[in-house]
Amino acid sequence: MRKENSIKTKRGITSIFVTVIIILILGVVTASFLRLTTSEASQSSNNDLSQSAYDSAQAGIEDAKIALLQYHDCLSAGGATSSEACKRIVPKMQQGIRDKDCDTIANALGREVKNGGVNLQATKSGSDDENALSMLQAYTCVTVEEELDDYRTTLDSSNSFRIIPIRPASGDINSIDTIEVSWFSPANKEAAGYSNYCNNESLYSITGCNSKYLAPPVLGVGLIQTDESFALSELTMANSSDKSNRGQLYFKPINRADASPTTISASVLSSTANGSVYAKSNGSDNPGVYNVSCSASKVSDYDGFYCRARVGIPKPFNGGNRNVGSFFLLVSLPYTKPDTDISVRAFRNSSPISLVGVQARVDSTGRANDLYRRIEVRLELVDTYFPYPQYEIQMSEDADAIEKSFRVSKNCWWTDFGGMAKDGCDNYVENLNLSTF
């Protein structure tokens, strides 16, 4: 009897231990599940608030676009006296931009500022207004700046060309003597998926550089300017080494770790517009192509860019005053990749000057409950869709292809075909068969 009771006691204790362990395991699993559920719910709520705050900030950006469009339309129409709406918008915008007032856009558009911001309706149904307001969703501060230190944009395969007006905020436009161009940021490098610099000197070399290495893009930089009065024929001519209405350079990145920004003289840019001058780059035989120093160690010095070049700007063709309405810098990606951020600055006697009326910097803060998101964007103040031809021959995708054979040679050949003169050519062949050349 004692032995049987002992066995039963042991079995009971074992059952109790097993039960307790199972209860503990189930308790841990349940607690973990509850904690995970609570964490996921909290994360989901935070994500929802974060997105709502971001949307609120975006709403501030959209209102800023409307206000800036109306403001500049009023200025073009004659200012504050052109209409009743302009009487409110122009002074409100000018005062707000000058004071960097958070309520600039709200005041210009007549939006009601309530609970520290412009409240937004998050739903379409009017009966849900209380639910929308319960999140306190609003944009709380939107500031606008039109006088900026530089012009910034991004070039990519779908939009590889920009025409940038050069409009100084103060001083004489004729005294601008240098333009600085910086391009290719660490964000561009990361997005492109490149690993490191090439081991050889050239970052854009076809041979000697594996495709996995970093290669800042070749950048095209052109100039268009005129005198206050000019003839169209002057756009393709150079009067002297430092007078021209046109110029075109191509910057080829070169890896030079400790080099200073590359400086290109006004005479080099000017000579590219003169067909009788063979513009050379650092002693090479590539017209208009110029080596530009790029360096990973200079990113902090170059405002977050790998490459930087400064170009001297020649005087207009006739040597007179520049036309303020036709002073442009053209930047482009000849090979359309990789994507690159661009910064353009103007200088007068080595001192940077601000640009005005080219871009606006809008800083918008949005709120949802007690969570805030902030966005800063650049808005174009000029017509970015101006139909400027990027190529001498450009065809739409559905057009028939041009079927033509071309041959290229560094020698000058001329034929008497069609009675054309042979003057200026060292080589002359009568009845030359161009198809076999």
C-alpha cells in the first residue's frame, strides 16, 4: 500500500509540474502575442500619423504652388493694382517672403489659420469633419524664399536637359564673370549602385574601368547670352577670345583626390562658338571637352557633390550690356545616365551672388495629432517646358527613320560634285565616290 501511494504521489507531482510548465509556456506565448499585437498596433498608428503629417506638409506645398503662380501672374499683369485679388496677394506675399512668415501662404490665399495651422479635411464626406479634425491634421508653417544662393535640380534619362536663367538678386548683371557648376552627389552614387572609384585616372573610361565602379557622368554646359540689341547671326559667332553670345563645353570627370575645383577661362568657352578656332582640352584633340577634377574627399567642401568646375563668362558679342531677358546657362546629360543632382552658382569678382526669380525654396511643416513632418522643395519659377531643341536633328518615335550613310575622317576631302569649291581643303579628288570613302 505504501509503495502504491508513493507511486501515485510521484505521478501527481509530475502532473502538477507539467501543468505548471505548460501554463507558463502558454502564458509567455500569450504575453508575447499581446505585446506583439500592441507593438504592431502602435507602429501602425504611428505610420498612419506619419503619413498623415506628410500629406499635410504636401498640402502646404500645393497651396504654395497656387500662391506663387497667382503672385507671379499678378506681377506680370502690373502688380498689386492689376485686380482686386492682386491687391491682397502681392503685398501679403512680399511681406511674408521678406519676414519668412509661417502664415505667408495662408494669408495670401485667404485660408483660415486655426489651432496653430490651416486645418485639413481628411475625408470626402462632410459628416466626417469631426473625425478629420480629431487628428488635428493641418499644415502649421510654410515659408517661401525666392532669393537663393544657387539653382538646384536633378537630371535623369527622362529629363536630361535644363535651361537656367541667370538673374542676380542685386548688382549689375554685366559684372557676372564666373559660373560654378557642381554635380553628382553621394545619393546619386548610392542610387546607381556603384561601389568605388576606378583605379585608373579616368572615371569615365571605357577601357580599364569595370562597370561596377563609380563613374560620375559627363556633363554638358552651354551659354546663351546677347547684348541689349543683337542680330540672330551673332549667336553662332565669336568676336574675339573673350566676346561671344554662345559657348558649349563638355566636362569629363577625372579622379584627382586633392585637386581644387577646375577653372576654365572665358576664352576657352568663347572659342567653342568660333568655327575657325579648334578648342582643345588640356592639350588633347577633343574640341570643347575639358577634364574636371572629381574627388570623394571633397564632398563636404563641394556642398555635397563629387565634381565641381568654374567657367569664366565672356562678354556679349558686341561688348555692350547684357540683355537681362536672354542670359541662360544650359546643362545636360549627353549620355542620359547616371542620374545626377546639379547645383549652379554665379560669381562676381570671386564673390558669390544670389539668384532671384529662378526658383523658390518652400519649407512646409505638416501635423497629425502630436506628430510633425517637414518637407523642403525647390519650385521652378520659369517655364521648364520651353521648346528648346537639344539636337540638330530630332525626330519623334513614330517618325520614319532617316536612311543615310555617313563617313568620318580627320582629313579634309572635297569633290567637284555639284560645282562646290575646293578652297580650304588639303586633299582634292575629282569625282570622288563618297559611298566608298
